[in-house]
Amino acid sequence: MQHNRLVFYTALVCLLGYFPATAQRPGSANTAFLKGDPFHNITLEVSLKPFKKNDKAYIRKTAEEMFTQWFSLLRHTDTVSIMLWTADGSEILDYSGNLSQHLEWARYIGNPNTGRPVGSGPKTLSLHERAYYYMEHPPEFTYGDLKYIISVLKETGRAITGKPIRVGATFDPGPEFAKSPFKYERHREILGGSAMGKSTFVSCYSVLHADTVRYAGFPRGIPDNTPFGTFFGRQSRHFLQDLGYDYLWLSNGFGFGVEGWSSTGAVFTGKGFLPEKLGPTRARIMQFWNLFRRECPGFPIQTRGTNLSTGIDLARDGVDLKGIYEGGYDILPPPNSPWAALDGDFGLEMVGYMSRIAQLPDNRFLFRYYTHDPWWLNSPWLDRYGREPHDIYLPMSVSRIDSAGKIGVPTHLNFLSIDNSYGEMPTQVPDEVIPHILKARYDEPTAPGPLVWVYPFDEYHRWAYHSPERLPEVYYGDWFIRQAINNGFPLNTVVSTTAFQRVSERQPRYFRESILVSVAPDAGSALEQDLIRYVKNGGRLIVYGPADRTGPAFRELLNLKNVDPLEGRFRLSTTLNEDELESKYPDSILHRSLFCGGGISTLIKDTADPYTKLVAKMEQNGKIRHAVWTRKDPSWNGGRVVYVRGTNSASFLGGKLLLPDNPKKWFPGAVYLRYVLGEFGIDYGIAKKDPQVKSPIMTVSRNDNGFFFSGYVPNTTVRQSFKFPQGAPLLTGFQTELKEGRSVYYLPTAWHRECRIFVQQPAGMLSCKELHSGEIGISRRFQVTGLDHATVVIYPPADITKDKLRVYLNAGYPWKTGKKEFIPGESSYGKSYEAKDVTGTLTVAW
């Protein structure tokens, strides 16, 4: 009967023409349905909890349900993977080579490694202090049963989807998912990290004491002083081969230092840096990878990474991401962190994501979305996110630019996970999540966004290892950008400094539609020369961070000089347009050298220069330091540079992350990155009650010459306003009241809107909505109402020429009258057309 069902699925798939019987490469017939780039791989992560009976028919039926639920998404990928969260990885460590061996698996809710019996203790204990069984009498499994489940997943998935099916194993260094006598009884010497209490996480570079237990890779026991990388690698090879796995996932920062969740680590204590530990720590991490790969050379590795970023990890815990990427270890780079669902720190999620994909071993990278948690009794899509898709649209608006100038979007997609803590797989979740995933992919970036982060991937690694006195600078940069994004800085495109230089050399006008955001380059570096050339040829540039290592030519570009550094409390004053607050931001700011890459030492060199404008200064006991200024020389062909010294208004007060300063007491220094966008004609304003109301987070990406806005609004009483050089953007499907030429919106918690119409008009109530075609040869039609002597700027798709564009004034179906003249628009932000002096209703079609 089960065989007949699989035959039916296979016949149905072929009959409907959805997929060929054999897999094809991405972009071929089986993935042609997706408007954007197809995924190379989609992974459904799942525990064993849905297999509530150790019964072959039940196992097969459960597997069928997994693939059926996600079928409408899986048609858009080349390969489907199942990542099995069987236990905590101790099933690998304990494997003896005998498939009849009892399997300890993650049948719990809560932490089973607290020393308390499962289900015991007073009710006041939290789930982190004890565990419960997820159901009465959970099934027992052997390693042989697990091998059978893997084979069923592959067979069933192939029959239903027509795709190759891969199954991955998982290893977690912590105590969360299953009982682990190996970690917490027999070999506590391997515990170095303290993410869930003192000595709770396995250190990848630990060394094992001897034991006499039989293991698959060590049938006579573990010899004393065996490196964990050697033991784990050999055990992984046996386990993966014997059970039919295809790859291995390393979770929660394993392989990337010891403290995967904390802003401190082996190198940074929270009070200072220990540069002498950087080299030895780096060597131990790299030794782990070498030892592991020596024992387990054939299986691809996927990684979770830490909750932080490239620069932060390097400076705090000695994580040499560049060395890992270039080590030939066949790894998939770490994805975005799922922690934003827990703490709302989307700035850190975005910074971590972009910094790790800025420079890659190849062009593969992963987006991971948090749907359920099979261990801790929460289902983020349903509860933490409240069924709002902000953590889909924001990170999926991220793109990278490689050295050939190609825009990169995620090639891999993971869902953590498709089952909840009770082993249920509610169909509501894939039914609601999949449309947002596909919409974000349809609207994927196809060009650089308005802001491009030139990330110093190579420089950070060079500074850390060859100029360790610069560790505070390496640590500071990503925290500062994190704070800026959390204060509304719309950054979602990244290019490494190395790739930027190569693209600029081959395609000098590549970044003409963007504003670059970069650290101050080193004196005499190729980056310094390229940034100077970029600005003088008409480019727009924001420089942030300390500038005491720049050369004379770059200081001349900025009109900057360095003097004695100051830190501590300053009085702040500015001429920039600030947010509208009923209770204003304070005029005091706290600049800590430790968390700001040093003291503030910058001044405008020639204050009489007519092309330099000071916009923010800091004063302390009569001493002045210039914090923000802009410079635009007429000989630069329209080029402009803004310098923001940058105060990271946060510090370490214990716990995991740097804690932002109280905005009622201290001005949040990173907000200036958003404010200075006005110097380039981009005005993004926020109106809220007081400084403690969280600001919205927003991204702007480009797809086929259009603008796509995505946002997260933690407090929906906040009002947002927008004005670009082209005019006020009209978000399709929304109404707006223009004020002083800005479009004003009260936006929902999560939003994602296309914009192809900008309006230059001081005031009025406007709307932009999409109409039906109603005409052969027309694919889209937009209607703008409320215009009053306006200039309307139109951004059709890139392949729409002037003769294919239709513009009508105060006309309707059948569109035989009311044609409005229009002309090519200014090209700074892509191909556009302008209709001038428009009053009434304008309809645009192509």
C-alpha cells in the first residue's frame, strides 16, 4: 500500500509537468516557475519528534506529510535537504559502530542536562532548569531505526518532489537538546564556553582525557590527549557513512571560537583586549578545522556561526573567518542569526549577515528562517513574530556584490524548523510563510541598493594580526553599524573592499546610483586611492570611524586633521534635521574609547574652506571636536563626501551583548548615519513620542529598476516620512499626505512595498494603486491621484523604452484620450521618465 502511494505521487508529479523524473541544474525546467533566481537548495530542519511511533508505516506517512506541506515552495529549488535534529550531536560522539545501539534522542522540552530527573522538581523551575518529555511514553529508537528514517526520507521526498534529497546530521556544542553523558559526565574537560552557564559549551579546540569506552572510530577507547577535532572528525566520518547522511551541520558557533553568543571571548574581556591571546587562539581554531578535515574529508559542512559578526568575532574571540573561508574546508558560510526573533536586535542580525557574506569561498550563501523551535516551547512565526514577516523581507533584501560586479542573493534556504516542541507540524505555518518567502524572492535585489557597505573584510583580519593595537577599531566598526541600522539606517547591500576595488577598476560607473559607506582607509592603500578617485569622479561617500591612519591625500579630501583624542561626556550640537520627538533627544553624548575605536580626535583642518560644512560638533570643558561634516568640491563632478567620526553609544554591562546607552540620558551617536543622508538628498524622518520609543528599521533594494522598501516597526505609533532626490516616494497600495515635499506614512509592524513613482509636490493627499491591464500589450498599470502642479518621476522596468510607456492625464478606459507628454528623467538613480505640471489623476502603463 505504501509502495502504491509513492507510485501515485511520482505519476502525479510527472503528469502535472511540475518536474522531470530526474534532477536538472538550477534555472532549467523544474525551477523556471520562480521569477527571481531559483534556490540551489531548500532545507527543512526537523527533529525526530514527529515520528511518534517507531512503526514503518507511521514513519513513511510522516515523511510524506513533511514534503507535501512544503511542496509549493520546493518546486522552486534544485535540491531538497532534510536536516535532522536527532539529539545534540552526542549521537555522533557516542556511536560505537553497532546499529543495534540504543539512540539517545531529543525527546524533551527544556534542558535535560541539569542533573534533575526529567519531569521532576517544583513548578517554579523554568525549562532551562529542567526538562519534560514531549509526550507520554515517547518511542525508543536505535541507530538502525535512524538509518531507516533517513532512507525513507530520501525515497519519499524524491517521489513527491522529483528532486534529489539530501539528509544532514547536526552537532550542537551545548546542553540544550538531549542527555549527553559524554559531554557532562565522562568528558567535562572539553567544556570551555559558558553560553548557558559556566562551562556548558564544547570548545572545538579542547583536548580529551583517556577513556576505555568503545567508539566507532576508537574501538579501544580514547587515548589521552586526543584533540577533540581528531575524535569528532573520525566519529563523524563513521556515523555519516554508516547511517546514510550526506552532510554535517555545526551549530551555535561551533568551530568559530568558544563564545558563540557573547560580546566577550578569549581576546576581549569586556574591560579590555588581550592581544597576546589572539595568535594562539586563532591557531587553535584553525588546528581544529585541519584535524577535523583530516579525519572527515568527504562530507560537506554547513555552519551556524555565532550571533555576532566578522569584525566582532575576530576582535573578541580570535575567529579568523578569512582563514576558515580560504582553508579549503568545503563549508557553507554561516547564515543570519535567528536571535533577532528573541531579542528584536535586527541591526545585529543584518550586520552579522552582511559582514559574513561580503567575501566568500564561492558565491553560495544561506538565508535561514525561524518558524518553530522544537525544544523550547515557542513557534516564532506564530508567537515571537506574531505572524508578521519582517524577518523575511528585511534579510531577504540583503545582497552582496562579488568581484565581477554580480549581485548575489541567497542560494540556500533553511527553515528552523518544520515541527514544534510537541512534534506537531501545523499546516498553517508553511501555508502562511511560503507566500512571503516567494514574494521576497520575486522582488530580489538585481542591482546595488541606494546604500552600499564597503566592508573591510581583508583589512580587519590584517589589522588584527599585524597591528593588534587596532583591535578596538576592529571591534567597534560592526557595533556602530548595528546601532545605525537599529536607528533606521537603510543599509542592505554589501561589497568587500577587495571586490569594490576590482569592480571599480573594470566598471568605473558601477556604483553611480549608490552612496558608499566605508571605514577610513589606511594611508597609501589601494582602497584610499580608489575612494578618492570615486569621489572626484562624481561618487557619493560616507566615511565612518577613526581617521588617524589615513594619508595626506585622504585627509585633504575630507579637509581633516587629527589632534589629541578625548573621551567621556560631551555636549553635542548639530545643524542637521533631526527626528520629531515630543521629548527631545538629550544634547549629551558619551564617547568611550574602548567601544568606539579610540577617542575622538577629529577637526576640520581649514574652517574657511567654502566647500566644507560642519553639521555636528562635540564640546568638553571648552575643547571642541568635530563629529560630522560634509564636503563637496565643484571640481568633483557632483561628488560629495561626508565624514562621521561615530560614537558607538553602547557598552558591556555583563550579559551577552553590548547594551545601548539610555536614550533619555545620552544621545544615540549612530543615528547620525541616517541624518546625514539628507546631505545626499535622501530625507528619512521619524516622529515618535520620546527617545525610548524604538525606531523603525528599513531597507531599500532595487529590482528591475524599481525601488522596494521593507520595514519593521516595533511601535506602530511612529510616523515615518520619505523624500529622495527624485521626490517623495509613493508606496504602491498606500495613501500618503505630503508635508514639505515628503511622503508621510503610519506603517504596520511588517511591511514590504514596491515604489516606481516619485512626486515633486509640496503638499496634498496622494495615493498610488495598481490597476488591471484591460489592454492587449499592457502588463502593468498604476494610477496616481491628488496631484497638483506636480512633477511625476516614473521608473518602469529596465527593458521598457519610451515608446512602450503610456502616460494618461485625467483619462480612463479605453484609454483613447488624455495622453500626457513625458521626457527622459535624470539618470542618477536609474532610467526614469518625467511628466511635468500634472494636476489631477495620472495613469502610467507599460
